[in-house]
Amino acid sequence: MLDSINTALDHLHEGDLLGVNKELENVKSSLNKRNKVILFADKSPAGWAAVEEYESDELADDSLA
């Protein structure tokens, strides 16, 4: 995420607002996913082990094959 923020700053210095927006949307998406995972770990009795199992499961993959 830090790389995306730095890239957004580079775009900002160049006056490329579309590039800034793209990078900030990437950061926003990453933060939303991370917050979801943290809540999942907090609510599960298995904690982070449940998150690791969930993320390793191919069915949990957001992409379409």
C-alpha cells in the first residue's frame, strides 16, 4: 500500500489526477479487504488460522476462472 501511495504522490507532482485516483482506489480496495480479514479473524474462534485457511481456499478467490 505504501508503494501505491508513493506512486499516487508521484502522479500528483506530475499533475496526473487520473493516475492519482487509480492508485488511491487501489489503496482503498486493499484497506477494505484488510479490514474485512481483521474482522473475520476477530470473530472466528480460530483467529488468524481461519483467515489463512479461507485465503488459501480456491473457492474464496474473487477472480473468475
